[in-house]
Amino acid sequence: MNFHFPSLHGLTAAVLLGLAATAHAGDTTPAAQLQRWNAEAGAPGVAARGQVFFQSRHGGEWSCASCHGALPTAQGQHANTSKAIAALAPAFNARSLTDAAKADKWFRRNCKDVLARECTAIEKADVLAFLLELK
């Protein structure tokens, strides 16, 4: 007797995709993120340059500091919605930048708000180098 379970293959794929998504959550450290962006940029991030970038308006209405604070070591507040934003500096928020997918998503969104484009790898590396210096 030959048993055939055509839906088993689909179920297995769904389970594996679910596991992959779960494994990705909280999958990194801020230092690993910095290494990734340094590698993408082909150069190390520079904290001083990151601080200037973070606090500058880049010709627009907002800077990173508009919502996260000049020193993002405490809770910030979204400039438009007034929604609370957890401290961005990893030393002050253990969950900050520990999920690669979320870090990529928020950099993409926030850079578009601040720069009207996505950040480059070196801009991300510079900002993270700045954030990691805050103790």
C-alpha cells in the first residue's frame, strides 16, 4: 500500500519558513550590525561623523535627533505623532538593534524621512559607531 500526503510537502515548507522567521528575530547584536555595515561600506564607521549625521537636518525638516534626542540615551518622542520611542543607544536599551530585519526596516523608514532616500552602508555604520560610544 502506498500512502501519499500531497499537503505534507506544503506543510513542511510552511513550518521551515516559520522557523526561519522565528530564528531571525533577535538574531544579532549591535556590534554584529556594525560589522555588517562596515563590511558593506568597505570602511569602518566613525563615531564623530555619525554624531554629526545624527544631529543634522540634511536640508529637510527633521534629523534623527528630532525624534531620538540629541543624545539618544533616553526615551524619545516621534516629532509628528508624539509616540514614545525607546532609547536608541544600545547601552540604554538592551533590545536596540538586536534584530537585523527590524534594524534594516527602521533605518530604511527613518532615512527616507530624514534624507528622502535610504541611508548608505557607511552612514549606517557611522550612526551605529556613534550609538555604541554612548555609555
